[in-house]
Amino acid sequence: MDVKKVAVIGGGTMGNGIAHVFAMSGIPVNLIETKQEFADRALSTIEKNLDRMVKKEKINEDKKNATLGSITVFLDVSEGVKDVDLVVEAVPENIDIKRSVWEKVDAAAPDHAILGSNTSSISITKLASMTGRPEKFIGMHFFNPVPVMKLVEIVRGLETDDETYKIVEETSKKLNKVPVPVNDAPGFVSNRVLMPMINEAIFCVGEGVATAENVDEVMKLGMAHPMGPLRLADFIGLDVCLDILNVLYEGFKDPKYRPAPLLVKMVDAGKLGNKTGEGFYNYD
Ligand code: CAA
């Protein structure tokens, strides 16, 4: 099956990036949000990121306009998924919100439609069990900023079938991404490796080993990371980092994943990184 139309549910940081790359690859997108103002914000972010690409001469104005023109906004999940071949859900990492979305999608999407989640921490097998088609359920884990990062971690749940995997792998390549298959496990591969590094960087700051700036300098200049782990933690969101570490800690019952006390405190204080204007750095 060729994916000819996709529904992207959620227009936040990840959702608008996912809509951007599908639309730019020529696959029309139904972008589903809960309120018009959220949809408008998503569209204006996509337009801003397309403008950046026009300025860098990666695409021309025609391509920008065609990309924007192939995104249609829906404020109702059932309406937005009824004529698509693939659904990619990028709603907040809250199990109750996800359940409510997946129950609606399962009831309204065509029988042949593949159901993909961009979750970074919730079990794909668990999400799949919220639908009547676990064999068609899969993780499509994109990375921020989606238009730039090449990876899609494709996560197979316990019952995901080979055909679903193949279609999602082919579709990811059409987006000019590199699909990497992994099996369902806490944090998949990406966050199982990334989050302990970020956590250890936070322990270093909390224990007074070095300042946040100096920890980041060590990793940027010594290990050639494009951003230091603390700047990256701010970029991802400290609340998201804490949630993922808790998933690893609870999933493996291994103390090596215990969240750094400083991370917990910062989240308690509402210092969540870029999105709140303050984390390990200030973003005024
Ligand atoms: N849309 C389109 N293009 C964008 C963009 C966006 N949102 N953001 C940046 N770009 C482009 C820029 O135009 C620029 O293009 P050129 O190479 O053609 O000049 C390029 O990306 C680099 O951007 P900048 O020059 O502005 O800035 P930079 O060199 O500092 O790079 C960065 C910014 C790409 C974010 C880089 O710092 C980076 O790769 N950081 C690491 C990001 C990362 O690790 N992301 C994964 C987070 S984990 C996650 O998402 C999943 C999870 O489950 C937690």
C-alpha cells in the first residue's frame, strides 16, 4: 500500500514538524488540533520554518506554497482521520489523552489505515492495545527539529506485523528520513541512551562538579555534540526528560535511571527550559 494521505494529530513542536515533512514530500496532510488558535499557531510555525528553507535556497516559493496548500486543518479527530492511509499521533505524553484519541481514531479511520504514534516514552504495545488493530499499530518516533533531524526510530510493538513495518519504513524514506527499526522497550534506543547522559550531566551540576555552561562546553568541544546535554535538555523540555527517566526507572526497576534531584526540583519550580523561558539557561 502507498500512503497517499496522512492525518497528523497534534500541532505542537513535534506535530507541526511531522506535518511539515509529510506535506513537503508531497503527501497531503490532515492536521488535527483541538482549537483553531492551536492550529493557526502550528501553521504559522510551519510557514516560518519553510521561509527559513526558502532563504537558504533549499526550496523555492512555489514549493513552500504547495507544501502549505496541502495541509488541511480539522478540529475533530473522527472527521480528520476518515479518509487517510496513515495516522501519526503527536499529542501530549499523557496516557488518558492518548487513550481518548486512539479510541476515536480506531472507530473512524478506514480499516486499512496504519496507526502510528510519535510517543517518546509510552509503550507501543500498550497504546496498540487501546485499538482493535494492534497488528497495524507502530511507533514512528521523530526528532526535534523534525525538518532537520534524519532519524525516524520505528518501534515495533509486540503484535506489529511485517507489512505495517514495511509500509512505514518505505514512507519514512519518502520523507527523506532514515528509518531505524527497534523493538518496544522502555525509552526505545534513543532515550535509553540519551536520557542517562542528560541525567548524569544534571548530577554534575547538582554536585558542583561544573557549571551548566562548562558541562556543555566539555561535551560540545570534546565529543563534538552539536549542543551540550543541558542546552539539549532545555530544548527537549525538562518535564519531558523527567517523564522519560521515570519511564526508564519504573520500566527496568534499575536505580541507574533514578532522576537527578536537581532535575526534579527544576520541574517542581516550573523551570522547564525553552518553553517556559528558563531552564539551565535563560531564554528572554
Ligand atoms: N526547520 C527547518 N530548518 C531548521 C529548523 C527548523 N525548525 N531548525 C534549524 N533548521 C536548519 C537551519 O536552517 C540550518 O540549516 P543549514 O544547515 O542549511 O544552515 C540548520 O538547521 C542548522 O540550524 P542553525 O544554523 O540555526 O543552528 P545550529 O547549527 O545550532 O543547529 C540544531 C541547530 C539543528 C537544533 C542543532 O543544534 C542540533 O542538531 N541539536 C541537537 C538536536 C537534537 O539532539 N535533537 C533530538 C532531541 S531528542 C528528541 O527530539 C526526541 C525525544 O524523544 C526526546
